[in-house]
Amino acid sequence: MSKILIVDDEPTSVALLQKNLALRNHDVTVAQDGMEGFVLAQKNIPDLIIVDVHMPNLDGYSLVRQIKAAEDLKQIPILIVTADEKLEERFLKLGVDHYIQKPFDATKIVELAELILKTTLKKF
């Protein structure tokens, strides 16, 4: 069972992702903003972090920068989920390999998350 952290302030997106990931036996934790997400990531060290961009307190871009700067978190794969197509290049420069646009198909995100996890877990 993989640990997945979802950091998103949109209840509908979170519920959809959480339900679909839980159905595939993933242990899902949810944070509603970047600050809470960073604290939970440090506390629980997830196998994958799914991050929205536009959130209160600490946006997704700032959260990713903090994660990539933290020695114990920087190797965790991050999947960016956002409606803003203009930010892809900006996230790629930060070292984020996975980016998907809203609106999304929950099944496709779950499949992508599992592919990321399978690929990443083989490296360790």
C-alpha cells in the first residue's frame, strides 16, 4: 500500500481523487493548503504528492520549492494538477516530472499515480 498526499483546497477534486485512490488500496492523506501539506509531508513521508497550484496560505509552486529544498522530501515524486496550462514550464524547471490539467479524469490520474509509484519505487 502506497502513501499518497493530496494537497488541494477544492473539495470536489479531493473527494474524487481520495475515493478513487482508496478504492485501489492506497493510503490517502489530505491537506487543504500548502502549509498543511508541507507539515503532513514531513510527518508522514508519502510515496507520492499530488498538488494543486492555486491554494490559500502557500500555493503549489511555493510548496514544491519547499519540498525540493527539504533533504528528507526532495526525492518524493510530485504530480501537479491545475487548470492553469501556463505553469507547466515553470514546474518543469523545479524538477517536477508530472503535470496534468484540470478538469481531469480521476481514472487517468489514478493510473498515472500508480505508474509514477511503480517507476519510483523500483529506484529504491
